[in-house]
Amino acid sequence: MKLKKLPIGISTFSEIIQEEYLYIDKTKIALDLIENGKYYFLSRPRRFGKSLFLDTLRSIFDGKKELFQGLYIYDKWKFEKYPVIRISFNDGDFKSVEGFKQTIYQILDFNQRQLDISCPKDFNLSGCFRRLIEEAYLKYNQKVVILIDEYDKPILDNIENSEIARLMREELKNFYSVIKGADEYLKFVFITGVSKFSKVSLFSGLNNIEDITLDKRYATICGYTQNDVETSFAEHLKGEDFTKIRRWYNGYKWLGDGVYNPFDILLFISKGFVYENYWFSTATPTFLLKLIEKNNYFLPNLENIVKDQKMLDSFDVDYIELETLMWQTGYLTIDRVETILDNRSYYLTIPNQEVTMSLLGNVADFMSKIPNPKATTNAILLSLIHGDLDSLQKHIKALFASIPYNLFTNNKMYEYEGYYVSVFYAYMKAMGIEVIGEDVTNKGRIDLTLKLPDIIYVCEFKTDGTDALSQIKKMKYHEKYLSENKDLYLVGIEFDTSDKNINKLEWEKV
């Protein structure tokens, strides 16, 4: 049987169908949205299939029934043709207001040509958008469909320059306010983005817009489910370990079933089943790394993040919370939800092995600025696997000794135990080791627990003369793991903030 082609980088629904690429049917969700509402907003991280879903909606409202033969919606929807306005901010110059306006004019001009409508040259952006909606309604005697992709990209592209970001926010606020005033002309509006900015009129003006980001019914609107991978991709993945694939790439959750990023699965197959950071490598989160450094963020806290609905709902360019940004951009996901007296708490976690190794590797390299850490970290990994603590001490010292001295000249972070723990934690996680930060026992919290196939390391960190190993023994932290039938090491690591390195590493084997 001939395998269907993989739609790598293709977000045009008609091309996927006509060229017989593999397509995961999302039309049941599309039909449900069309029949039960009018205004929708969806937040998902980049490269998750938002553009393809929007283009699927476009084909539905274009009345192209022939494209949907064999799909869920085919015999359940009356395929009428509606005027569709498609706005995408995936591309464009957003580094200045002038560049932004030029991009908008080009987008509106394209839609005018598609709908055979012209806009007076002296109209501003908002006026032209309004004119386009009204004229499309009058010309085709049908209500208008508006599909907006990556509505927030002009802001996100300037997130490190708050002045420009604020200007973009105001421009978008004026532009999107047109939608509220055009209700009588509109059939359906679907808007996607990465973040939900609180001061964009999209959310303050359109009071009736339904945010389906955390709606369990639409949790799998983008991405591939485990069932998709094991059925639709069964022949492509024949002989592969589905459990390992799931551990590496599944785990993104929006209160429903977990999903895979499509980019990961498609490239994993295309590249010959090599486990790599396919999604993560498409963009290095530089701004995120800078926020982690700026906030002196204690990385083991990534194991214990709890948020409420308000903190996950939105943020603004003047106040960006690190953990909310990490959730919205896909580096954290919702592990579970607990409700106590009507108060919902969201427990966040890193979604999978790809993000764990890639994100923490990038963070470790950024925090330590070591030119080429791979050889040292490989040596550390081998020391841990073989229980060679003398070698471990030597290589950890080499790791911290490699950190450029100028990193500390204007930064007090090296005075804190948390900095050394964070760097060590990040490198351990980046090597694929199972690491438990702030590991809870009935006696207190272990700083870090490292779990390898045959060995467990219970680690305590201290600075400037405090005895770390004595702390473990006194609190009997290790008793939690006595029943696991593995070699068990107690490891006390002490740092000297004046030398900016390990002063002492002591251990005992239990």
C-alpha cells in the first residue's frame, strides 16, 4: 500500500486534499463551532496547526463541498458560499508602526481583490476594514466570515521593546474594534493567537467572544491525538516504539486529551525516526531565557507551579509573568486541575521529553554562558551512571569553573544557593535524567533527587561552609527511597561564593 505524503509545512487545506497528503479530520469540531456560536478565540503555541484549521474553515465557508468527501462534515452541512475575509499576521514587517500599517494595507488589498471590492484611498486602516465588511455583505447578499490568524504577532514580535509593543497594541485595538461594530453583517468570526492580551479591544470590546482555549470539548482542535498517531500514522510508524514516541512528543493538554505537536510527528517520520527537538528548534525563546535570568528564577520550581484561571487568562506588555508566558508559548502545559470550594487551581508541568531536554539545555547554557558544555556534561552523565563520585566531583567542578568570570561582575546571583542548584538542575534535566526538584518527604524537602535506571542520588546543596551531607542524614531524606531496590547515594554539594565553584562534594552509599 502506498503511504500518503506527509504535509510538512503545508497549511492550505485544498492542497492537502487535492495532492493526497495525509489529513487528520478536524471537521467534526469545525461543524460544532459553526452550528453553536459566532465569535471564537483560540490560543495555542506556534506551529500547532492553527493556520490549517483556519484554512479548513475557509474552505467550508467557500462552499467547496467536493474537498470534504469522506470527512465528517461532508453530508452534515449545507455548503453555501459566504464572503470570507482572511487576515494573517504570520508574515510582515512589525518592527515599526509604518511597517505594520503597510502590512495591513497589503492584507486588506488582497481581500479586496479576492472579493472584487475597492476601498477609497483616503480611508484609514479601520475605515477600510469596515468598508470591506459592509461592501462584502451588500455585494454577495450573505453575511461575512472573518478569519484572523496570529492576531497578536505584531505585539509578540516586539515583546522585548515595550514602547513599540504598546504602539502595536493601540494600532491593533483600533483595528479590531471594527468587528464589534459590524455584528449585523457577520456570520462567523474565528481568531487565533498565542497570547491573550488584556488591553486589546478584541476582549474588552467583543464581550460575546467565546474563548475556547481551555474548553475541554475543543482540547484536540489542533495537534494529533494518541489515537491519530497509532491509527492514521500506523503504517508510517510501523515497528516504532509508541510508548517512547509518546514520552518524547505527547503531553500538551488543554483540559482534555493530550496531543502531539504535528511538526514533531511529521519530522520524526521524515527524518528516519531520530529523536530530536523538532518543534523546539524552530525558534529559540530568547526573551523567555532573559526573563528567567532577570528574575533569578529557581528552576526546580518548574516542578511545582500552581496557577488560577486569572493568571492563565491574559497578560499585558507592561506586566509579563514568566510562568504564564511559558504556558502560553507551550513550554508548560496543564497537568491537572483541582477545585476547592469553587476555586480552580491549575497545576502546570513541562509537557514532554523534547521540551524538557531542549528548554532546560538552552536555559543552562544561557545561565552559565559556557562555550562548549557538551563534553563536560557527557562526562558528568557517565559518572552518574557508573556511580563514580570522585569523577563526578571533578567534572562538576570543571563545569562551574568554565563559567566566564564576567558573568558575575555585575550580578549578585552567584551569592545565592539557588543559582548553583538551578544550573545543576538544568543540565541534569537536559541530559534526560529524571530529576525531582524540591522532592517532598515526610521529613522535609530534598533539594534534588536524581533517578537513573540502577541508582538514586539524594542531593542537598549549601553555600559557604554549611554541611550539606549532614543535613540529609539528620533529616533522613533518603528513607523515602529505601524500598526501591536500587543503589542509593547521599550527596552533599557545597559551593564557595567567593571562588564561584564547588568547595566540597561529600557522599555516602546507603
